Amino acid sequence: MNNSKIKRITIVLLVLAVFIMSIAYANLASFLNIGGNANVISSWKVEITGIREGNKTTTAYSQSVPTYTMSTASFSAHLEKPDDSIEYIVTIRNNGDIDAKLDGVMTSQFGSDAIIYEIGGIKPNDVLLAGEEVEAVIKVSGSLVDSKETLTSNVTMVFNYIQNM
């Protein structure tokens, strides 16, 4: 056999080997399966952790002990004189690991419509980071027509927090 014939056969065999290896690789690659699991563990726990009286005038008082649940604060204010006021301080804590945003505060009031509520320390869209705490100060005041009129009001406030995105 001459040298050129051996070279041609070798080249043909090499091309054929590359072709067969390409087909084999394509076949193996098409059956590649990748699997895995991912677990996301997080907790949502924004809650009221306390409520207490703050500043008040000498004749203003709570008719009952202020109470709270996870997202609701309730109190009953009694005002006797013009310019009376009493404050309630509500402590809200994010005990979860997801940042929260105040969506709003819903108020239900039973009693005199002359009583005014002002909320300080927080406002809608405020962000409460995971592990942080904030105090909302609710000032209860009223406009009394004369000094003989007394005002009483029972109030429930729901602090609605949503996930901060």
C-alpha cells in the first residue's frame, strides 16, 4: 500500500470518529436532567406589644384599662374640661423577618363625635424593618362647648401592615 492511500484512509477514519463522537455527545446531552430543591423559610409577625397612657391633663382619664391584640388597640377616654387631652402610646414590633409597611389605620369610635384623634409617630407607607419597633402616639382631645359638658369615647384602632416590596 502506498503512503497516500494510508493517509486517505486515516483521514476518513478520523472524520468518521469525530462524526460518531458528535452524535454520541448530542445524544448524551439531550438526556441531561438537573434537579434540586429550594426552601424559603420566612415569618410574618407584625404585632402590637403594648399600650400605655402618656401625657394627660389633670381631668382627663381612661375609663378602663387600654387593651390590645395582635393588630388592634382599644381604649376609652373621658374628658371633662375644655382643652382636656390624653395620650395613648401603642408599641408595634416587627417580630418577623420580612420588612413591613403601614398600609393604614382604621378607627372605630363609639361615643361623642366631638372627640378628635391625632396619630403621631407613624404615618401610612412608613416602613417597619424586621426586628424593629415603633411607637404610635394617639392624642385624644375634644372641643367642649362649656365646662359642664363631658365627653366619653370608646375607640378601637386597627394597624394594618403589609409586606414592604
